[in-house]
Amino acid sequence: MRRSAVLSVIALVGGSVLVAAPAHAAPAPVPGCGAVLTADARLTADLTCPEGDGLVLAEGVTLDLRGHTLSGSSGAVAVVLPSLGDVTIRNGTIAGWGEGMRTFDTWDEVGGTVTVSRVTFSGNGEGVNTSGKLGSTGKVHEISRSTFTGNGTGVGGIYGGAHVVRSTFTDNGTALGFITGGFLLEDSRLEGNGTGVSCDESGCRILRSRIVDNGVGVDARQFGADIADSVLQGNDTAFSSFLVWGLSNLERNTFKDNGTAVTLSISNATLTGNVFRGNTLAFTSDGGAPDFASTLVGNRFVRNVDAVVVEQPGTSLQDNVADHNQGWGIYAPGATDLGGNQARGNGNEPQCVGVVCGSRPQS
């Protein structure tokens, strides 16, 4: 049954319908599971729905969970969103659903904004499914000060997008996973997830965030991902790129204590002004193929096991510093030397292979 039939079906088969309240009236209590909310509503106690979708929102509705938990079954959706119009969900917990929220019909026109504030998504298959119309776009999802923990995927979707601010993702299979969509993540923390970010043929941008102790911090494919002013620490692999014919830009980040900090495979990427410290391997690339290249400018590699190890051509280096790494400083036979690279105190000699490095004076 298509989601476009949800409103009429629930109304006819015993579900409650909350009709519009007079202007300025206080939000009405949610009648119960299966309710179709056509006016602002609030939970007055925890609500558990053993089967079927939880609540259906009409355009313009605000659902205030009031600190309570809306819980349900793994085969259903907690909050079903209208295909058009703005809605708001805030202040509570959504737990144990197949999907915490999603738009009910993405075959027809989709538009409007979903605002999610101070909501915890726990133990769902997917916390927020942002998927939109096939081959087009979905609703705008503005998510702030929310927590995603123990979900299969925290926020994701196909042909969907999200703006996530000041939120926390812990112990999810994938914190954010997007295919043919995109997101902007700001001032947030991704910790202890299997994968922090999976960005496949999507526009993904991360600013001022912490990506810590994940299996893979960021996995980018096709279009690449942009990360700036962030900390990637303690991940098995902090940034992995495969077949990115677009371009990833990594700027002014700190990569610390990762297994591998950055690994590129057949990918374009530019790394500018990053600091790499305490990683087992700071940077490596397979050199890509014709028309694929990486450029490292003004990065600092300090006290890693190996700093830069690139076996194949396809990498350009300029103004990078590699100091006191246990093994290689810069090992990049066949690299393009743009000048200004420096190295000293690394365990392997020569200090640089593939580029000419100056040795800075001792301070």
C-alpha cells in the first residue's frame, strides 16, 4: 500500500484523527497510536505502539514529545511525515522503530522543511530517513541538538539531504549514510560508530566536528567529501576515498592517533594545512589513474609511524613538513615536487624520496 493512502486508511480503520484546534490553543494531547495529527500536539506520557506506524503528521504540525518516549516495532515508522509542507518534532525520545521518521510518499511532489530539535533516536533501524523523490530531491531536514545512539543508521537516505548541527552520534552502524543526496554537518560529534560518514555520490560537508574512535571515520565515493576545522582521532581509518572523480577537500583538520589517517584509491583530493600526529600511517595513495590526482600543500606530519607513503605517481607535494616520524618522512617516488617540502629526524633515510626536502634548523 502506498504511503499516500496512509491518512485515509488510518482514519477508517480505527485510528484517531486530531482535528484542527482554534488559533492560539495549547497543543492537544496525542490521542494514541495511529493518530493523524492535523494540529499541534504533545505527548503526556510515554507511548508504546506494538504494531503499525506511530503518528502521522499533516502539514504545519508541531509534535512536542515533552520529554517522553515514543517506542514501537522494527517494521514500522514512528513519525510519518507529509510529502509537502513544514513540520517540527522536538523534545523527547524515539526508540525501537524500523525508522524514526520518514516522508510517507516520495513518488509525487516532495517539499518543505522538517525541523528536529533535542530528540534522541535510540535503537532504530534508521533514525531519520531523509529520502526524497526518485531522481529529484526530498524535504529539507534541519536537525539540531539531537542524539543518535545504537541505530543501524543515524541519519541517511537516497535523494535526500540534511543539515545537522550540535548533535551526537554514538554506537551506530553508520552515523550518517547518504546515496545521491548530501548533508552539512556542523559542530557535532561522531564517536564509536562502525562508520562515521558514508558519502556515496553525494555532496557531504563536515565543519568543526569531532570524528572519534570509529571503524571508518569518513568513507567517500564518487563526488568526494569536504572536511574542515575538524578532529579525526582514534579511528581505524579516518578518511577513506574510492573512485572519487569529483574532489575531496581536507583543510585545517587534525588527524591524531588513527590507524591510517588518509587513504586514497583512484581518487582526486586536496589536503591543505592539516596536522597529522601519532598515526600509524598518515597519508597513502595508490596514485590513482590518468586524470586522478592528489595534492598536499602545507601539511605537517609529526611523530607518526610513517608520514607519507605513496608508491605510485599521481601525488603532488608542496610546503609539507615531516618531522620525527618513526619510519618514513616522505616516501613518494614519482611524485610531482612543487617545492618547499622539509623533513628531519625521521627514522628512515633518506628523509625524502621523490621530492627534494630541506632540513630545517634545530630550534
